[in-house]
Amino acid sequence: MLIGGAIAAGAPAEAGKPSREGLFNAETFTLKNGLRGVVVVNRRAPVALHMLWYKVGAMDEPAGKSGIAHFLEHLLFKGTKTLKSGEFSKIVAANGGQENAFTSWDYTGYYQFVAKDRLARMMKLEADRMANLVLSEDDVVQERRVILEERRSRIEGRPSSILWEQARRALYLNHGYGRPIIGWMHEMERLSRQDALDFYKRYYGPNNAVLVVAGDVDAAEVHRLAKKYYGPVPRVELPPRRKLAEPPQRAERRVIYRDRRVRRPSFSRMYYAPGYNSPAAQHAYALQVLARLLGSSSTSLLYQNLVVRRKLATTAGSGYSATRRGPSSFYLHALPKPGVSMDRLEKAVDAELAKILKNGVPEEEVEAAKQQLRDMAIFARDNARTGANAIASSLMIGRTVADVEEWPARIGAVTVDRVNAAARHVLQRRKSVTALLLPEQPTGGKPTGGKPAGVNPAGGKKAEVQKR
Amino acid sequence: MTVLPRIAGPAAALAVAALALFAASAASATVEVREVVSKSGIAAWLVEDHSNPVLSVSFGFRAGGSRDPAGKEGLAELTSVLLDEGAGGMNALTFQKKLERLSIRLEFEVGRDQFRGTLRTLSRNRDTAFETIGLALTQPRFDADAVERMRGSLLSSFLGKTRQPRYLARRAFWSSAYPGHPYGRPVSGTEKSLGAIVRADLQRFVADNFARDNLFIGVVGDVTPAQLSALLDKAFGGLPPKQNPRPVPAAAPKLQGGIVVERFDAPQSVAVFGQPGLPRRHPDYYAAYILNHIMGGGGFTSRLYREIREKRGLAYSVYSYLWPLRRSALMLGGVATQNARVAESVKIVRAEWAHMAREGPTAEELAAAKKYLTGSYPLRFSSSSRIADMLVGVQFEGLGRGYFAKRNGYIEKVTLADVRRVARSLLKPDRLTFFIVGKPAGL
């Protein structure tokens, strides 16, 4: 469950049924203990998505404990004062529920997807593990092996992931976003039961959480159930929120990774970019439009120019998400065609960007991109999950439900001038990391091959690590 | 969402198969499925839903990679990425821009037995949307420029995959299980086979397979039966009446047990394992389905999950599933463990297989599995595109429109004796064959 792009920030748009003036028409409440609740009604199936999101993620980890937020997420599936280890998932399954959890730099979330008459049962379980987690040393030792295998699968086994991890570290000079969500191997190996419990006690409580229920439910009934199950959970004393500002980005960086598993090189570049909460947040909406018209499909500028016209790449694209507690990034990627040198491709990418900065983006493309983004919002209303995720992630980064509901209008207000201003603000080499994935250097002999495991550009903006 | 979704890898191909599998066991009293037949005789299943002004369409042909001629592997796949690269009077850019400007998403996906198309559109653009399906299916241009571009894209994807342990393990599995049979050949092609495909092959693939007697359609959303009837003719009325299929013979998988290791320099070994399975229409299919759920299909509660991940921390992911192909059947699984301990994972999978074959599940396990499988059933009906896919899956398998209402009953009816009998007859610990890519210690 990756969230991050436009749709996560998105909300249904104006073209909805006349009877529904709102977007998701979310209703909200706050319990006395500080738990915020959001209800998104969607009656297409008799189901309920029950989610609890905590405003804590990898960026909040103490130095030396990288990976603890994600490790704790795994450990929440162990026992509580009243449930044996593993019993949680058995109960969910016996109720026909699908469940999982996810960790990002900004938040950690848990969900169960159930028939609507099982909602109360899920609330009871989730409220229980909010305050009553019990971990045995054995649980911790076994689960630590699991996350180490997870790291081997996700990172060590994928050269493109190894590169992205290094590149992120280079992009953020001061912020926790430079740390991998899953953690550095050498620190993960030493994460202890006490580390997990400390993190749990510090951040897991109703006043640091948002409850989101979406589906065929009634808002008043959800509120009543929330009071019953989550109401008795005591507040926690939250530590002051760490807010690390980035120093000025002054020097262009290059990160080059060679791996014998790589069969073809790939080019990517991340530009340091504002998110919704950044000092330069006025660019956040225009950047979504820019990412769309620059590199979201095979009609977009980068693909048309690099792949179709100049035939230098097999694919090319760009991406951006504004939904971050801290700074964000705007990224580009391209895979060179066999026989095209990395240097030539990079020059061509820069030439395209220079053209855009000099001449500005075409107005027609801006209008088309805006329309597509707003249409995405209508599709988002097709199921309960998309709206719930968009609202929850928005609340997690300190924004409001209204910000999500108004998203289509704000996208609609973006002008060509704003897109050009955003491009000029962000597309500066001194604020960027260029990341190259290359085959292992030939040692006298021939190069080992030509192509990569396909740089997974999504890897670069991967906002979450899933639990299971 | 920022990657150009031009290439369907093995995961995507798998998804198609899994769809059929799930559709097979899906059911819901929550949807009303109607059959709509157009003037020209095109039939589709429809679930009306006017709550949101959108429409999802899924359609498919029985024509996947298994119908690629020998030496032209990847033909179905290459066709699938070229159908939106220009059709009728429009070149690739014009065609794609037209779709994008109207927020119409038209995608194609290929599996071994299926060629699937999906369409998503706002109601207000549905006329154009259905017209473009028609153009893509009946007048694809296969312009030289587009063919070379997409061939390059698939080639690059192929070369990338040849250094991915999971792909290598799966490839080894399929080619060993089905030597000399279309199922043994790579759906996404090879460097050589992709290079051998010419324009006439693409045209022939379309002419042979995209036909009305080979077509299955599911529609969900904001459209009435009368409106749909006219739309169906726009999209599919131009197809020829009859297909000219390339025969795919029935085949039993040649899996004789043992462990095949392919050395690969990575810290973790990826293992794919499998044995013969059961055809979708076999009377014991539901018992086997439940059996697999208990063995390795059931998320966080299966035996493999418990023994390998929860108790020993040997893997992040371990699973098994039934894969009923059209002309064969498999039971498959996978696990990835660090090189030093992967032998232990293999040993445990084997032991669990043997244990289950001998004793079958417990009554408690069966009860829990039934509760999950029936209780989670409505969850599958929570988005238009998913329902549309199921409508097609059920038609592919010939299960009938009433299937959705009956499916939970099929699960409920299975007894402990049934599952134990099927465990004994189906599970073959000595034929369970492992394909491991990595540097596994002691193997």
C-alpha cells in the first residue's frame, strides 16, 4: 500500500453527482482523550475499512535506532495483556478480515478490512494493542530475523534500492528522511525489546492517533463505538515534536552505484523540493501539475522528447508528492537505450529541462494535466480506501480534512505562471542528487552487460514499508 | 504512478492467473449480475451502480502467451503494449492524447491463457471510451516506430529480469515443469524471441485471437442495460465472428522432486517450489482451495507462515497457491531466506507438506479457514474495477452467472473428510520440486 502521489493527496472533484456537494463528505469527531476520528461513507459494498494511524514514523527515531518504528509495527501483531502472541491475526481472520500495517517516515498505520458488522470487534482489538502490548524476548528475537530478511528482500536483493537508499541519504542534509524506513542493517541487528517498548510508550496513545473508518457505516454509530472502545485508553505524554530544518542546499551531488547484477544503467535525479509544510509550500500544487505534464505517461514531455523523438531512452518520467511532514523531493528518471551513453542521456535530460525553464511549459499541457488530476479525484471515490487514505495521510502531516476536500479546486487554481515559478524554484542542480546505477566496472575485460533490473522509480518515492 | 506502465512483468502475468483463481472462489450476494446482449449479439455481464459517475470495463480473450508461436515468445505481450500505440487514423501520440485528455484509461495485460483489457472512464466520456476499445482491437496500426520502441522497452525489461533471482527461479520452474510445451516458454519473451517478431506476427495474433466467439466482457458502474447494449456494438461489433486458435495441448507438469540450484551472487536465496495441482472444474477444487489456504495461502495464519516466519524468523514472505491453468494445474509456493539458512526453510516446507499429506488439517483449522474464506468474500466487491475483473474471470471458467450467490455454499459444503482425502491424494512431498536462485549453503 504505497501512498504518495497525487491520488493520496487527491479527492473527488466537482463533476460528482449533484446530490453530493462535497468530495468525500468526511465527518469528524474528537474524543476526550485526544483521539481524532474520521468517517468516510461509501455504500457500494457492506464492508468497513477500519484504520488507526499514529503520527510517528521513521523520522522520529532516536539516533542509532534506525528501523525501530517499522520493527515496532511488526511487533504490534504479537500479544497483549489479554491476547497471546499471534492471536490478534487469528481473530481478524476468523472474522473474515484482511489486515496489514505500514510504516512511513511520517506515520505508522494499521488496518482491518471487514464485513461491516465486524467493525466493533476490530475496534476492540485495535484499542487493546494501543495500550496493552506485551512482548516476550522470544517474540522480539524471531521478529528481528524477519525484518532482517525483509531488508535482504527489499534492499540487498535490489541494486536500484541500494542506490536509492544512498541517494536519499545524500539529498537530505539534516533531516530524518535520509534514513531508510526499514533501517540500516547494522542498527537493525541490535534493536532490542526495550527499544521497541520505549518507542511504543513514547508515541502510541489516543492523542497521537487518528481513527479512520470508511465504508458502509454510519458516522454517529462509529463515534459511539469509538467512545466505547477507544475512549477508556489514557492519553500519553508526548515528547516535543522534533522539527529539523534543512540548511540551504548548496552543492550538487552525484551518487554512483555499480553492481554486477545490473545489466543496464539507469539515470535518476532527485531535486530537493517543498512539501505542503515547507517554507516554499506555495509551490506544492504547481509541482503536482508539473510532475504530471513532465513525466507521468507516454504523452508527457520527457517521454515524448527522450523516448519517442530522440530515441535515447526506453522510458522516462517524473514524480512528486507534497504529502510530507517535512521537505519533499521531485524526481526524474530515464533508462538509456542500449548503446546510448549515460553522459549523452543526462545531457539530453538537462537540455529538456533547460528548454522548459527558458520557454516555460505549454499552457495547453498545464490545462490538460489539471483536468486529469481533477478527474482522478472522481475515480478516487469509487472505493472506500482511497479517500480514507488521502484524509488520513493529510491529518498525519498536520493538515486538515478540508485540505483534502479542496484539493481539486486548488489544483484547478494552478496557472502556467505558477508552474513555471515552481519549476524555476525546484529544478536547480545545486539542490539535487543525480543517482546513477551502473554495471560493475569492467576490470580489464568486457563490461558484464547492458541493462538494469529496471530502476524502479517508485523505489525513490516509496513512502512506506509494508508490514507483512 | 510515475512509472510508465508499459511493461507487464511476471508479476502481472501472475495477477491474471490469480484473478481467475479468485474469481473462481469469489461470490457475493451483494451484486446483481445481469446479462446484456447487444443488437449484434455481443453479450456482457453488467453490475449497475450509479453512485459515482464512472464506469469500469473488463474484457478478455482466451489468448495469452501460450498461443505464441515457438520462437516468437513475447508476441502476446508485445501486442498488448502496442494496442494503444496508434489505431485507425490516429498515430500513437494522437491516440494516447485523446484518451488522456478525457481521462480514459485503457490497459492490456497478458497471462499464459488470457489476454485482458481494462477500461476506466467517466460516464460522460463513455461513448468515446468504447469507440477507442473498438479501434484498438480491430484497427491497431503497429507503426514501425511504435513497434521498435515497445520492442526496446520489453527487451530492456527482459534484460533487467535476467538478474532478478525471483524471475530466474520462476523461469527455471516453468521451463522444467513444461519442457517443449507452450506453458514452459516465457510469456514475456527473450532477447532472441522478441527480436524475431515482425509486424505480420502481430497482425496475425490479432486476427487469430480477437474474435467474438472468444470474448468475455464484464461491466460495472454508471450505465443502464440499454445504454450498454449500444456501447457493446461500438467496442466489439467490428470483431470477426470466429477465432483461429493455436492449439495448446493438455499437459501434466513434469515435476519429479528434488532441488535445482542456480548460483547467483546475492545475500538471500529465492526459492520457488511446486507440484501438480487440480483443475478449476475438478469436483475437489474447493477442498483443495481450503487445503491450500491452511497450508500457505492464508495470510498471517497459514502453517507455512507460522512455522517459517513466526516461529523461526526465516523469511519475510512465504506462501503457496493453486494455479489452475486452462490445460494443466499447479500448486506453487515461494520463500526467500538468507543463504546460510535457506536449507532450513526448504526442510520445513517439505516437512509441512508431508505432515499435511499424512494427517490433513485439524477440525479447528478447517473451521477457521471456512470462516475466513466466506467472511472475507464481500471484501472483493468493494471497487468497480475489481468486480468487473471477477465478472470476466467467472465467465472464463464457465461458472455461470449464479456463481456469485453460490460460492460461499461451495466452501461451506466441504467436510473435514473431504480435505483430508484431498490432502492425501493431492499433496506429493516427493514430487515437490524446489528451484533456488542464490548461494544456498549446504544445497
